[in-house]
Amino acid sequence: MRYRNTWEDAVVSKMEKVADNVMQIQIIPAGDTAAFTVGSHLDIAVLINDLPEIRSYSLVGRYGSNKPYTIAVKRLPASRGGSKYMWGLKEGSKLRISQPTNHFELSFNTSNYLLIAGGIGITPILGMAEELMAKTDKNVRMLYLGRSAQEMPYIEALQKLLGQRLTVHYSDIDGFFDTSKILNLCDIETQVYLCGPIGLMNAVRKTWENGPLNNQNLRFETFGASGLFAPQAYTVKLPRFNREVQVNENQTLLSALLDVKIDVMYDCKKGECGLCQVDILEYSGDIDHRDFFFSEEEKGKNKKMCACVSRVANGNITIDTAYRG
């Protein structure tokens, strides 16, 4: 593993609905609130179908001494179970949480920034906006995209913070957002920080990769992003083991394989590291690539998939785990 969590007890101190289907949750740890940098997240132990799982949630805003940790959770109809569990908490509910960890670090080595948030992807981006606006030598622009104003938290705070530096796009009014517009907001020194649903993130990545600017200047955060299809149950064939395995709609391919003692190497469980990739031998239907490890070209070939997040829709699949232990 890239890091080892240190777990501690915590209690929910406040639940507040901050937008349609978005619940802000304040959490007080048993010990002191640990200092964190913007872009950090907490891992939280949850119960899904009475089984223990871990979900990651970005910390909202900047660190404040002796202030609770704040997260915001969107209730998703196609959730794997994490949002349903978190929405079922009440003030006083007990939790097990990790230390804050940052895999989406904000760099201060340039003057120009473009922050892009899609929907609940605002959670790590809000603190970045606050941090950059507190510095006098940074030029900051922000795009905030969502279905409607009612579903997008923190708009008023961002308008007050950023003024004309903020562009808000409502798809129910403005229609589809043309990601090619982001290139007009950037130059060779601009760093872009992106968080949002998989469709937006894939579109921005494709635009950026096909554009003239440095790919290293596009940074993004994922937590096992949602896919292009609603989760469906499907069957996985593994000829080398002479096995068939059922993957339920609220289960990942990785967890289904591990449940039947088929070893797969893995690490991040967010579709970023690629360690859990498996070979696709045959498939029917659609491969719903939910990872951020493979390029768009590689995804189009459908030769491999990340078992921790990617799925099959409208069909079944035959794979080789490539584990040679």
C-alpha cells in the first residue's frame, strides 16, 4: 500500500442539507483535529449490506484549529452503498475515520490556475479556491458545472469569494458544456485542478491531451468515479480457474474475485494506480471503464480493465487475472 491508515473514533456533530441531494456532515475526532492541506480526504469505515467497507470523502474548505472535519456527500441513486450509509447517519452517530491524507496536492509553483468542479466535485475545489485567493500573487479562474443551481452547494460562498473569476454553468439552462473552452482560459503556465463525474473528467482529459498544453499541468481527483451506465449484475468467466463468478450491482469485480479466493493485486481501489488490471479475453455488451489509469485510446481497445472500479453493462465478460503466484 502507498500509505497506512491510522484509525480513530469520531462522532457526527452536525448534519446539514446544503443542496438538493447533498448533505454536509461535520465530524469531531476523539483526539485533536489533525492539520491538513486543501485537497485532502478522510477514509471512513462504512457498512454496506452489513459488510465493512471504506469510502473516501474530500475535506471541504481549509484547515481550522479545533474545528470539526467537514465533508459533503451526494445521495446517488446508483450508489455502491456509501452515500446511502452516510445519509443514514444522525448527529451523535459514531464513526471510525482515518487521518487526513492528500493525493490531490495543490502546488504553488505557478501564477495561473484554473479550477474545475463538476457537481459534488466541488468538495476539494472549494478549499483550493480559498487558499489561492488568500495569496496576492495568484491569478485564479474557476468553472463550476452542474445540472441546476438547486443541486450545486456553496455557490453563494464562491460568488462572494471569486466574483467575476467564477463561471457557473447550469446544464438544465445552458445545455452541454463545450470542454474546448477551457483551452481559451489557459496558457503554458496554467495549472488545472479538476474534480467531478467521470463523463466531465474524461471529456476534459481528452480535450487537454489533444491540445497544445503540458499534460502535467492537468491534475485531478477521483474516488472510484461513477460510470457511464447504471451498475448492473453480470457474470465473469475465468477459464484458467474453470470458474464463473457473479458480480452483483452493488459489488466491484475486485471484491467479487477476492470473495471467492481468486487473488488479484490491488492498491488504490480508485482506478488510479492500475495494479488491479485484468486481461479481457471476450465480452458482450459494454465495458464501462471507470478508471483514470488507462488512456482514452486504451479504453477504446477494450483489452484490459481495472477490476477495482470498471464494470460490464448489458452483457458478460471472460477475463484472465494474470496472477501467476
